[in-house]
Amino acid sequence: MTYLEFEKPLADIEGKAEELRALARKDENAVDVEKEAAALDKKASGMLKDLYKSLDPWRKTQVARHADRPHCSDYINALFTEYTPLAGDRAFGDDHAVMGGLARFNDAPCVIIGHEKGNDTKSRIHHNFGMARPEGYRKAIRLMDMASRFGLPVITLVDTPGAYPGKGAEERGQSEAIARCTQKCLEIGVPLVSVIIGEGGSGGAVAFATANRIAMLEHSIYSVISPEGCASILWKDAEKMREAAQALRLTAQDLKELGIIDRIIAEPMGGAQRHPGETIKAVGKDIAAMLKELSGQKPAQLIRDRRAKFLAMGNKGLPA
């Protein structure tokens, strides 16, 4: 278990419980070890509930970035069958930060697209920490074109700190690729549903999340810029990221209230990283519900409603 900074008191208690059990495994004559360990477990459970019942925006940001949260590949492996990946943008190359292809969800054909961060040092470098280059967005455009041609629903899983800002990416048209991917989301005449499973950072996230239905995991975040980036611009001090996280209103609860997203998917106590299987199952259930809401709608209606949804953002609470 990897513990976040604010979870250190919890780590001490759970560590002591594990030490007692390790002692019992070595010494069969150890007395009342399990009873004492169970008492520590109970104390840890109460502390976990206290920590997670009222997370502030900065702590939610830390949870959203937790390395042990399930990633796009985990969701694809668990929820989809007959997954056939598509590679390359037919212009430059393949971007490993974006994975996608044809698959079956609940035995119905679909197109799945998502950001992949990787789960260890080697894979994170391979996937560029989920930061897509232009060819990743152009690969997504290819997949959405295919979905539109064959009448397949599109499911996107968003988990990125933002698009990659490197020199090569800019030279190959990063901004244009993001804009065209966002435009393609608005154009396709098939159901498009999106789930933010970790970080939803800037235009790199919007390019996949311009959908008919948008859901967020309870402790995920979605914002125009990272708290550190915002703090650096507004206060010239990245250490003011806590104030920035509060000001950005980047939590699922804030965004549901503002009408930016449609639903919040509850996470197990302690976050998705503690119970990945349970989280993946909950996400699958909500994807199925969102697709059901859109089933039977004609292409023109799907496009019109999607466009109207995004044009209306920012108007909530304003006079007519």
C-alpha cells in the first residue's frame, strides 16, 4: 500500500497491525496477537472514514493522482471483451499515452478510447505519464470516425495531467490536434460517454470528454489547469497549490453543482486505490446506465443535444 502524505497516521496504525500478524506467523505461541491486531484494524477503519469523509480539494487532487488507482488498461481488461487496439495516426506514428480500439461492452460492439499513465516506472515512461502528443489525438479522431461510420457508441476514459507540452509536440501541431479532436467529439452522430477516472487536465482532457454524458469518480478532478500551474501564474508561487485547488473548483462535487458533469460515481472508502475491482465494477455500471439513456436517439439529436450541453455551460445561475 502506498500512502499519501495526509494518510501517514493511518499508515502507522495499519503498519503496526501487520507487524503483529507477521510476528504471529513466525511464533505460534504468540498470545492474543490477533485480538490486538483486530483492535488496531478497527481504529484504522475509523481513522480512514474520518480522513475521507471531508477531503479538501487539494487532498482530492492527491487521491486523484494516486499511483495505485486503476488505470485505463485495467478498465479495458475488466469491462471489455474482444478488445482490438488501433495504433498510429497515419501521419507520424503511434502515441502510447492514448490507447483505444474496437471492443465489446456488455457484449455490444463499441469503440473505447482512453489515456494510459502506466503502473510502474518503466510503463509510465513508455506511456509518457498519460500526456498525449498530437498523434494520440489524431489516433482518437481515427477511432471516432470509425465509430461514426459503423454506428458504434464511443466510450472515453480520461486520466491525464494535460497534453504533452514538449517542443516536438508543438512542432507537430499539438493545439490544432486537440482542437480537431474536440471538434470531432461534437460532430459524431453516435452516443459518446466519458468517465474521468483520475485527472482531467486542461484541453488534453476536454478533447476526450466533450460527450453526451460525463461522469466523474468521486475523488477525481477536472480543471482547466493544475493547482500548481494556477498557483505559479496567480501568485508566482507553486506552493500555494492548496489555495489554487480551492479556487479552481475542480472536484466532482463542485462540477456536478455547476452543471459541467452529469453524475458522480462513488468510490470505496479510502479511494479507488484501496479497492480497484469494486471501483471498476461501479464504473462499468454507470457506463451501461449512460449508454441506456442515449439508446434509440437519432444521430441529429445526439449531435444537437451534445452541442447544446456545452453551449449552456457557464450560464447556470445567470439571469435569462
